[in-house]
Amino acid sequence: MTTTTAQETAVRVPARDTGSEIRRHELAAFLRSRRERIAPERVGLP
């Protein structure tokens, strides 16, 4: 049986992004920018 520490598992970061990871980051940035431009008044909130 092997054990790993929390630090060992938290450090696992891919050396480079794959195509799907890049697209996911781009989509996240796009959605964040759209959300920042929406005012509550524009969608019927007080």
C-alpha cells in the first residue's frame, strides 16, 4: 500500500495545456467577460 500526501497530489500540473484545455480556458474568459457586462437592471432585477 502506498500513501500520498496532499502536497504531492496538489502539485500535479500538466506540463502544457491540451487543445481542449485551451478551449475551456478561452470559453471561461469569454463567459466571464459577458457576465461582467450584464447589469442587473438589464435583465429585470432591482
